[in-house]
Amino acid sequence: MGSSLTIFESAISALGTNSQALSVAGQNIANVNTPGYSRQHATLAARAPQTMGGLELGLGVSVTQITRIFDQYTERRLRDANTSSGGASARYNQLASIEGAFNELGNDGISKYMTDFFNSWHDLADDPDSIPARQNVLGKASVLIDRIHSLDTTIRNARTNIDGNIKDVVAKINTIAADIVTLNEKIKTSSSEEALTFNDQRTQKVKEMAQYVNVTAFESADGVYQVYIGEGLQLVNGTGRGTLGTAPDSTNSNLTKITFALGSGTASTVTSRLTDGEIYGNLTVRDTDLVTYQSRLNELAYQIVTKVNTVHTAGYNLNSATSKYFFTTMASSTDAARDITLSSDVSGLPKALAAADAAGSLPGGNVAALAIAALMDTTVAFTTGNNTFHGFHSDLLSRVGNDAEGAKNSAEFSQSVLDQIAAYREQVSGVSVDEEQINIVKYQAAFQAASKLVAVSKEILDTLVHLGE
Amino acid sequence: MALSRLTFSSNLLLIQNRLTSAALKYQKAAVPATTGLMVNTLSDDSSVISHLFSLRASSLRNEQFQRNITNVTSKIQFTDGQLAQSIDVLQRVREVTLRANDASNSSTALTQLNTQLGDLKTELMGYANAQLNNRYVFSGTATTTQPFTSSSGVVSFSSSANSTINSEYLSPTLTMAGNLDGNALFTGTSTTAASTALLTNCRNSNGVSLGIAAGNTITIAGSVGATAVSTTYTVTSTSTLADLASALQTALRAVADGDTTETATVTSGKIRVATDATNAITNLTLSISGNSTFNTAFTYSTTIAAGGNTADSNALKTAVDGEDIFDVIDDIVTAISAQSPTDIATHLARLDLGINQLSAARAKVGTRLQQLEAAGTFINQEDVRISQDLSNLQDAPMDKVLSDLVTRETALRMVYSSSQRILSAANMSLMNN
């Protein structure tokens, strides 16, 4: 005959255990929409039996552990996908904005204004000593210059704006790193149940950080995370951390460079070691794409200035003067798009335009004007190869479109991959309300049965107690 | 990826992805429907961007070439009009001259006829000094300089004018002159071409051929200061006036007079000699044995004083472009006054050369006008081709675009509808039942 007390004990353990299990189900349902939440599972196991009268009598059930349903591999894939998506999206967003500035598919833009400028020299060649024709040349030149300036300013401003983004991202990464350190400390000192929640929060923080920069995280034996970003920069070392910083880079137009300091150590430049994520996407646009576009624009401006000046200085103007510049001279293509301007030799001085090739052919000589007009179809040695001004500029527009299209495709693809992995993660770790409902029913039924058992065992005890009466 | 568990969140994620995808595709399909263009941004089809802009640049450039063609055509047509009027004047000069070449004319009648010739000469000068948009058309690039001026009744081409031809582009590789050499047209000489005139074509101031032939030996003789000059120059089939001038200059400088500054240059179709400040040139002659016409034409009987130049009347005239028409009219007047039928006949022949000279120019103008028309036609055809190519590249085929739009809209509605059902099914959880 088994002890009635063992019945009572089994019933009590069942009540407690099923109550705990119900609590786990309730926790899951409550967090069904919590970002990054991993469903929890209560593992039930029979308690060690008691030997009595040669028989082993069970002592009920207990919750041996509450576990997070969490796939490390899926989380890592999700993190990496988040990084790729962050980087691709950041690059696409910036390029989409810049693409608008370069869009000349309407009826304006450098392409049209360049044609207008060279065409105005044709009109001057038709009537070389006409003041209105000369004023027209100056007017068209001014419009072209303004457009080049405008585009140059847009590119510079874009780089500055991206600079601001980078600083914001660095601040966010540091904030998240601090949060991870805090969570590491909590996990070290908390109970196993509390640690489950903190673990989810920590995983979510790492995933957030992954959007901004490539991240690798390892859990050490004591349960704390070591977090590395970029190429081996240890941002979080358990309960200590490094700090990302920003500083002006004198080798890059005083735009921001990213520094890293471990603890209170000296900060070193690590810009090139951050190789993915939103920060990298922004850096790529700022230091590669926009630099290329700016460089090409500078080269175009420089060649226009140089070629036109070469012809113009050899020509004669209506004042019988020669060796006059049309554009202000430039030593190189550096900042040419910013600095291109009409020379003081001709600005506001229509008679100072050199249309003739010799003093003896004034005022109606037009050889110089024809030569400048013909520059539009002349092949120039650009760094990308021989091309006309229009061809070179069209190639630049094509490059911008190509980059934007490529970035868009890359962003869409990486977003698609991210969505897929996120969906899979939900399948593994997400909460199914139906599942939890079934669990509730299951544990509720067991609880009810256990409470019945408590009532029965109480009756048995009462009977035993009143036996002798 | 097989679905092993379907959670609420994964359901929502799937719905969200499908809605976003369908909405983006619909949005993308709507853009060409509203703009009528397939290419609205640089990234829509980056592979055609370069070609697209190249075509646009070509189109704008062709517009400019059309304007150039119109401008040149206008100028040439105006010039042709002046030439036609000039030829008409010369025809009337001819008629008057023929009337004057009648021995029965009284002196009064001859005087009146000469007066008519004077008026015709003035009228001719008006055409030679014609202006288009306040620019002289026959003064080369000296468009503000009146090309022909009269001094003591002698009409000459202004030294401030020139024979430079201005061209304009009709295409990237084709240029055409917009003006004609007024000097060559009306005086038979050209400031630019004179130095290249072949010696074998040269004539005297009366337009009579000098009879220079390849193989002739021209003897150069004279004195520079007190020192004699004596050398020869052999004429070839390609000898030019400039070559003879160069030989003369070499001979003058070879004289041991202590300097080498004498010059012999071709100016306005004539060899003009100048001395240095020290020595005069005397008795300078160029002669061909047995050729009295040449010998007479090229004898500088006047001493060229130290620091001086030869006068125009002593200079050799070229036969590059023909007659000095004003000079011919003057000579006709002189011949009529002298009542010399022989001279009148000579100058009538020269007048005919002058008329041919202007007619030949009109023929060239006619050819240019035809070329201009052909160039204009070609540009128009190019424009049509470019427009077609541009349309093919960027214009949206509206039937396809609208069809695509309807398809995308239908797909989007279906996604909305199915998403609604899925969400409803998701709400049918154990919690609610």
C-alpha cells in the first residue's frame, strides 16, 4: 500500500508543474508580437521515485528546464542577411537620390546646355561681328557653367549629408554596444528564467547592430557575448567594450573617418575595416561612387575649359586683341567643376570674344568661332579613353544609372533573402498561437486532474485520520 | 523551404512581402502609363542611356546645321542676286558700247553714251558694294569696310578689304563658303590667290596676254645704287608670280651694296618692288628675248627712290580670275572718246571675259545652292531617322503599357483579397472558437 502522502505529493507537484507550464504558454502568447522573441518550452520530467516496501513509488512531475527554442545557425544567417540588406539598402537609397540630380531625361541638363553652348559658336560664325550673337555665346556659357556648378554642389552636399548619416550610425552602434554590455551583466547575475528574456533581448540587439555593420558574436562559457564588428574589432568584451568614434579626415576633404578605441586606449582609424552594413553602404557611396562621379564631372569641365581656351587664345577679338582666355585657366582637373567660370578677359565683354583667326580677317573672320563650334564633335583624350564631350558625359550618366540599377537590384535581392530567412526564423522560434492554445488546454486539463487528485488524497488522509473514531 | 510550422508572425511576414511586391510592381507599371515614356530615370534601362543621349545631341546638332544651311543659303542667294544684277549691267554696257561703235555717231551722241556708261559703272559699283544686314558681302571678312571705292573716277578694291572666304558647317565634316571673293569677281584679282598665279597666265594692265611660256628665260637687269644687277630666271609650267618675285628679290639683295633689305612682293596681283633707305633702284627691267609685250609691261622706267615702292601702274597683273570690270568700262569710255573701233573691239572682248567671269561665279553659286539643298534634305532625313530611333528607345507602347497596368492592378487586388482571407483564417484560432 502506497503512502497517501506520496499521492498528495504527486498531486501537488502536478499542480505546480502544470501551473508553470501554463505560465510558459502564457508567456509565449503574451510575446507573440515581441520582436526577436524566441518561444519558450517547458520540459517536464518525472521526479525521482521513492522506494517503499520494495516498490518504487513516483513522486510526481517537475519542470526540469525552460528552454528557448533558438537556432544559432538561423540567427547567424539572419544577422548576416540583415547586414547585407542594410548595406545594399543604404547604398541604393543614396544612389537613388543622386540619380535624380543627374537625370537629364527632361529637356535640360549638362548635355543640352553643352550643345547649346557649342551651337552658339555656330551662330557666331554665321555673324562674327554681331554683338547679340556674342552675347548669346556668353549667355549659353553662363548657363552651362551654372549647371555644372549646381551638379558639383549637389555631389558635395550629398557627401556631406552621408557624412552626417555615418556619424548617426556610429552613435547608434555605440548605444547598442552599451545595451549589449548591460544585458551581458544581467545575464551573468540573473536566474535561468530571467536569462531567457535577456538572451532574446541581447540577440535582438546584435541583430539590430548587424543592420549597421557586419557583426560576429560568440557566447563564452559564462554566458556573455563577445561581439566583433568589421574585421576583428572587438566592440563588446563581456562586460567591457570598445568605442567607435568619428574624426575629420584631412586626406578626404575633412569628411568623417571612423576610429576605434578599446576601453581607454588610443583611437585608431578603422574606416576601411568596416566592410558591410549600412555604414559600409554609406561609405561606398561617399568615397567611391560620388568620388567617381565628381572626378568625371571635373574632367569634363577641365577639358571643356582647356580645349576652348586653346582655340580662343589663338584667335582675335573685335578689339584686335589675341591671347585672351574664354574660361579662367586651370592647372588641373581638381575641383574644375566647382571652379569653372568665364574669364575676366571676356565676362560681360561681348566684343572680347575671339571669332577670327587673324587680325587681318577682322571683323567678319570666323575661323576661330568655327573651330570652337567643331570641338563638339572632336575626340578628346579622357582618362576613360578617347571620346567626345557628349560621349564622355553620356557615359557618366549611363554609369550613374547602371550603379543605381545595380544597387536597387542588390537591395531588392538582399531584402528578399532577409525576408525569407526571417520567415524561417519565425517558423523555428516564433510563437504559434494555436500551438500555445493546445498547450493551455493540455496543461489546464492536467491541472484540473491534479486538483482532483489533491481532493481525493485529502479525503484519503481525512479517512485515515478519523479511522479510530 | 518547406513550411514546418506556420506562426502568426511568419504568416504576416509572407502577406507583407507579397503585398509590397505586388504594390511596387503596380507602381512601376503606372509610371510609363502616365509619362508615355519607358525610360523615366537613368536606372530604368541604363543600357540605352548612352545611346539615348547621343541621339538627342545629334538631333540638337542637326537643328543647328539646319540653321546654318538656312543662313548660308540666304547669303548665297543674296550674293547671286547681286551677280545677276551686275551681269545685267554689263549686258547694258555692251549694248551701249555697240551703239557707240558706229562712225555715224556725233560727238554729242558719243558724250551722252559715255555718260550712260558712267551711270552704269556707278550702278555696278552699287551692286559690288551691296550689304546684307548692314554687312558688305563682297569685302571678305572686312564686313564693315566698303570694298570698292572711287578715287578720281578710278574704282579699286579697298586695301582694307580682303578676299577671305568665311565658311560654315553644314554637317560635322562638311563646310561651305557663305561669301565670294569680291576682288576676284569685279577686278579679276585676288589678294589671296594672286601669289599663286601661274606666270604663263599673266597679262598686262590692258588684259593682253604677256605670252610667257614654260622654258622662257627672263633676264633681270638694273642697278641698285651704283651697282649693276644682272641675273636670269627660267620659267617652268608651274612657275608662279610669287616665284618670279622671289627671284627678283634675291637678285636685288645679291647686289653688294652693304645691305639685304630690298623687297619684291606680290600685292593685289602685282609685283611691287621696294628699296631700302640707302640705295635707289634704277632702270629695272625684266625681259624675255623676242617678247616685246612682256618687255614693255615689265620695265620700271621710273626710278624707285631710296625707301620707296613701285607704283601700281608699273606692276605686272595676273590673269587668275579675269578682268577688272570697272577698268574695262573706263577703257571703253576712253576708246569711245578717241573714236577708236580697234580699241573698242579689244575692250568688248574684255567685257565679254568679265561677263563670263561673273557668269562662272553664278554657276558656282548655283552648284552651292544645290549642295545646300541636298545637305538640307539629308539633315531632314537624318532627323526622321533620329526621331524614329528615339521613339523606339524611349516611347512607351501604350497598348502594352495599359495592358501591363491592368494586369498588375488585377494581381494587386488578388493579393489584397487573398491576404484578407488568410488574415481571417489566422483569426480563426482556438482562442476564438
